[in-house]
Amino acid sequence: MEKRKEFLKVYLGALGAVNIVWGESCSDRIFGTVLYDREDKEEQQDFVWYMTEAEVPSQEVVRLIQYIIQHQLLDVDKLCRPLTEIAAEALEPGKREKAIQALLDVEVRMMDDGQETDSYFIHE
């Protein structure tokens, strides 16, 4: 599986996605639809992520997100504790700052009727 898809499954999963239907992808972006409820097909959101395979955030960022999910430290898209505290518990000292910044830099654009309207992001 592409690194972009692997990352988005974790990232969008933290933000409530129960499934992702993948759309078109090219070298610098990937499209899809987030499903929030497997039974209610109206509970969905199209998205585009402008990201190349080479620039996908590191495994440390994935570990940080998984830690946030496991410890239920996210209220919708807002962290319940400072990210520096969370990273101190989840990651080795030399990898924290870069992972924190990479997580805060992730922005997946929401799309409605083919237009970019909002963004998925995690913030403090």
C-alpha cells in the first residue's frame, strides 16, 4: 500500500473516519472519501491531500497519532493535553520536535461539490 494511504488511514481515523474510499492519485496528491458511519452513506466527506510519497510524515508521526488515539487524547480535532507532553510519553527524545512539527503541519483539504472548502487538521 502507498505510504500516503497508510498515513491517511491513521490520521483520518484519529479524526473519526471508519473507512476511506480511495479515489484518484497522482504524484503530488491523493483524493478520497472519508466515511464516518458504515450504515449511513450520507455521513461522508470528500478530501484531497497534496502530498508526494517521498514527503509523507515519518513513522514517528504515525506512532504519535496512534498514542493519541490509544489514550483518547483528541476531542474531535483538538488535543486534550499539550503536544509536547504527549510526545514526551510517546517518542524518544531525539525524535519529538520533528514529529510534533510534522503532525501540526498536516493539512488534508475537505472538498464539497469539487471545491476545497475546509481542512482536516489536529491542533492544540
